[in-house]
Amino acid sequence: MLSHSFEDLAQTFRVLIEAQFKLGQLITIDRPEAVGNIETSVNAMLNAFSNLYDLMQQELDSPVDWYATPELCVILAIRNARHHNNANRIRTIYNYHVQNSSSPTDTSKYFYVNFPANPNEEGGGFFDVGISWGDLSLLLDMPRSQSRLRSSARELIRNYLNADQFEADAVAAGLTNDDIFINFVPLATNAGIALSPYIRDHIQAASTEATAFLSHFENVAPAITQSHDSEKIEFMLPA
């Protein structure tokens, strides 16, 4: 079952890459479909991680505490928020902009935070799927009964992302926490890397994607979350 579950996860990485690749062309033709493809891919990936979490408890006797491991805790936090309809379901920048603008074509200023690839990874980098830090921060401030997170999750995740720094940088740029978006892709990649030592000996890869991502997670250094590539951006969408 772990092999099947990892296969699902690997395929969701592929699908998200494809959705992002097609976004530029499709968004000018059919914005809801283009954004929907991204949203569906992110949801599928989060659910695949959650399924691995369940199976590792059942089949491997919980070799790693996900809620005490920041790379994994942040993924479960986002997944739980979306699954239980908390914190605006942790919106992507696309949905946030549509919901908070009079028109998608309005231009808004946001503060975008990317987590750079390890400098030892020549040519490393990540494509962009921004998610709302304001929503995630709201989740972390909720009572445990509502967020379904441990009381330690707030500081664990904030320290992992060095949130104090990018919040201060946003303020210096004249923006607020609600204007901050962080890149989901390096966070998902870091979660795969964090899982790799615990599952690699239990996975029989049956596809090109599973083989590639199993090797990728085992051999690539994680993105650096303590320092940020951040900037104030202007953002708009087609009607």
C-alpha cells in the first residue's frame, strides 16, 4: 500500500507541473479552468501526503512524528485547513485575488516569498504556486479544537519558515500579513525529502514518475526556508 500511495504522490507532482506549465496559455482563454487545474492538483497532492501519513502509522508504526517535524507539519496544516474548510481553505493567490478584488483585472500589490534552492544544487529552483500566508497564519492562531493542530504547531511552523523575517520585510514594503503569499512548491518538495529516509526501503516504484521522485527526494538538498527570495509584486488576472 505504501508503494501505491507514493505512486499517487509522485503523479500529483507531475500533474501540478503540467497544470503550471499550461497556466500561462490557458488563463487568457479560460481563467476558472486554469486556476481550477492548479487547485485540483494542490488538493490531490495534499491528500496524497495525508494518505502516506495514515499508511505510515498503520504499516510502519509511525517512524516519524509528522506534527513534530516542521516540513511535514506545515503540509498537514494546509491539508487539514482545506479538508475542514478552515482559514479560507488556505487560498492560492489566484483565488484570493478574485475574491478580494472588484474585478480580476484590477491590479493589486502583494508580497511574494519564495524559498530558494540549496546553493549546492546547480541550476536549482522552483516554479511558483503562491498560497496565502494570511490564511495560514489565521489557522495557526485558531484554538486547537478548531485548527486540529498541536499547540506547538504555531511556533514550529513559524520558526521553520522564519515568518518573523518575511512579515517584517512586508511591513517595510508597506504591506500587511494579508498581502503575503508564500511558495507552496518548495514546501511540498521539502516534505518529500523529509519523508524519504523513512519510506524509501518500502517503496517499489512502478512508474517513471515514482522512480524519478523517489530518487529526487533522496538525492536533492531541501529548499532553504530560513532565508527568502522576496519581493513586492503587482498582480492581476484576465477577466
